[in-house]
Amino acid sequence: MVLAAVNTLPPGLTEEEAEEIRSELVKVEEEISTLRQVLLAKEKHSAELKRKLGLSPLNELKQNLTKGWQDVQTSNAYKKTQETLSVAGQKTTAAFSTMGTALSRKLGDMRALPFSNSFSNYSIRHSISMPAMRNSPTFKSFEDKVGNMKYKVVGARGNGEAVQSPTDTNPVQDNAPF
């Protein structure tokens, strides 16, 4: 793969020096070719040894993936993410528990009333209107519980906006997924 001799020599290079460099280039290219052949032979030998040991490319891939997963699990980023998700899960569980307790208490209060008194004068036509229901103490209490649960799970906003109760007169525009 020796390049054809060029008629013009670079400045400061004599014909003898150029010939010596060409000769060295031929030797280096021959060494590269020899090394490629040796590498190919070594790769074939390695594949044969792996075959004798029962190691297939699929097994090697499995081992590499297992090691990679272990490396990920021991990384600081993974540990921090796992810890954060664990805390979020605990807060969510606590918030749902609090809300469930509050709902159970409200339902228990309703059950304590005699059935005949609870629904004696009640029909669909006489049901409470939505605006009136939203202003009732029970509904406001429920909204506050849900708002408090959201605050416990999501926390204060990172952009400086305050999280407001759903019963506030001027609620903040909320684009959160909850």
C-alpha cells in the first residue's frame, strides 16, 4: 500500500530522506498486516476456548447485563432515586390513610343518625344543589383533606408559587397531575 512516489518533495526533504521514509512506511504497513493476522488467529482461538467451556455469546451477554444491573443498583443516583421514591410512597400512604380515616369518621357520623330521619324528606328532586353542596361544611372539610393530602405528596412548588387550599377564594392555576 505504498503511495506512488510524488515528483515534488516537501520543502527541506532530500530524495534520500524521502526514500528512507518510504521504506519505513512499507515496513510499518507490513507489521500492521501481520498484527491483524495474529489478532484474527487469537480471536479464533478465544472463540474455540469459550466454546469448549460452554460460554456462548448469549451467556456472555447475560453476564454483562447482570453485572451492569448490579453496577446501576450500587450507583449513588439509583440509591438516591430509590430513597426518594420510598419517601414519596410513605407520604402517599400516610395521606391516603388520613383521608380514609376522615371519610370513615364522616360516614360513621352519618350512620349514627337514624335511617328514617336521614332520608325521610329526601328525594332526587329535592337534592341539594351543587353550589350549595360545595359551600357545605362537610364538602369543605373533604376538600381540605384532599388538598392537605396533595400538599403532603407533592410538597411546596419549586417555582415559588404557594400551594393553596381548594377552598380558597382565589386558587392558583394548577397543572399538577394530581
